[in-house]
Amino acid sequence: MRFGFHISIAQGISAVIEKARKMRCETIQLFSRNPRGWYYKIIPDAEVERFKTNLRKSDISPCFLHLPYLPNLASPDKDLYAKSVDSLCADLARADVLGIPFLVVHVGKRLGLSEGRAMARVAAAVNRSLKKESNRVIILLENTAGQGTELGANFAQLADILAAIDDRSRAGVCLDVAHAFQAGYDVSTRRGLDKTLAEFDSLIGLEHLHLLHLNDSKTPLGSHVDRHWHIGKGHIGPEGFRNIINHPLLTHLPGIMETPRADEKDDRRNMRVVRRLREEGAGSRGEAIMNDE
């Protein structure tokens, strides 16, 4: 498994790769713009070329773009829905310009809609966006914790949305292990992880899983409360992550950490932990790892 972080674009997109290299990233995720706003500027050609050149010269692969937080592809509000679809189209185009093959997307909140109608709106938004931006960028629907009226907390919902997408070659899944745990999938044990992956494969197909978000959970199993935590320090724990990182059905996947970051020391510690867990494989020295501060 290749490890990396979500990297800030505060110093510009062209600075992302150097920051990622300093953190020993093997894969990365980033926003192409302010994640908490609608307005965005066109990325200057020189900035695009510096990013692509830096990425090409690195051994970082694959690279993922993440849609900002404001879009809601399930929204019953006509104006918000239209803005959300436009935002999705914009980031599909920006990913293509940057040479990034994947775009991670939150499924959305149904608010006052029925589950069926809300999922249909999500699928329609994806279809409209893929048709408008006819490039090769693949949309990855991210599972959720099921907080409030969030869609995508269970694999059956994700499967139904994916089944309604016209071009399945351009749609897949990003599995956030903390969200899965918070939604009730017990990935903290090997038996629970095997059961979770079997259900995913039965409903969606593991061939459609392209990315793991490696986050521990600050809240307990089935809490439906989305709180990321440091690797091995939460309710999934070191043994849970050792199983996830070394599971034969998952080792080929990239793992992006979105763990809390007070400063770079947090990132360095989380990277040390996942690398040690990868090296230890099926070992059982979890306590030694957690003492590595």
C-alpha cells in the first residue's frame, strides 16, 4: 500500500509536490481551490505546468483531487443543486488540466427528500457532469458516517447510485475506513474487515474501489458521528490498521490520511505509524507502535 496525505494548497498548487516529498508521501490528495467557498480563479498556465512537471519528476502516484465541501449533489434546492453540478463539472475540468485522474466526491445530504429521490438526484448530477466534461477523470464517491441526512453510509446506497450512472468506467468508490466504522462496519477486527470487504464486493465489486482514506475514528462503532483521529489512537486501533494495511485485497490500493494536523509533527507521526504497520505485517506489536511518539 502506498501512503500519503491530503496536502494544503495554501502556498499554491505548484508547491504541493515539494511539500508532499518532505512528508515522504507516495500518493497525495488536494483541493484545486478554496474548499469552503464557491468562487474560484482559473489556475494560471505557468502554475499548472510547474505542478505537472514537479509531479512527473517525483515518484508520487496516483494523485487525487477532492471536490470542495459546499456542493450537495442530493440537494432538493434547485439553485444549490445547479451550483453543485456546476462545481462538479468545474473540478472535473480542473483535474483534467492538472493531469489528475481521480476526483473524490461526497455523496451529499438528502435533507427533506426520500432516500430514493435523493440518490436519483446524485446519479443525475454525476451523469450530467460526466457528459459535459468528456475527459477520462474518474469520479470516486466517498462513503459517509451517516451523520444527519448523509447518503452513502451503507454500501447498498452506493451500489444503487453507481448502478444509475451511465458511464461506469468513470465512476468508482473511495472507502474512508473511519466513516465505514462510524456507519457500523467493524473494520477494527480481521473478521469484521473480511465481512465488510465481502459485502462491498457483493454489492459494488472490489474492482471499483480505487482509494482508501486511512483515518482512525474518535467516535465508537456505529456512532454516525464523523470525527477523524490519529492512526492507531482511536477506536479502530493499531491492530485494526495493521489488518487494513496488510489485507491481501487492499495492499494494491493507495491510502490517503486526513488525520488531524496541529502541525507537521502530527503528519510525521502518522506516517511513521502506517509505515511501521506495513512493515510489521501480521505482527502483534501494536503497543510498541503506539509508544513511538
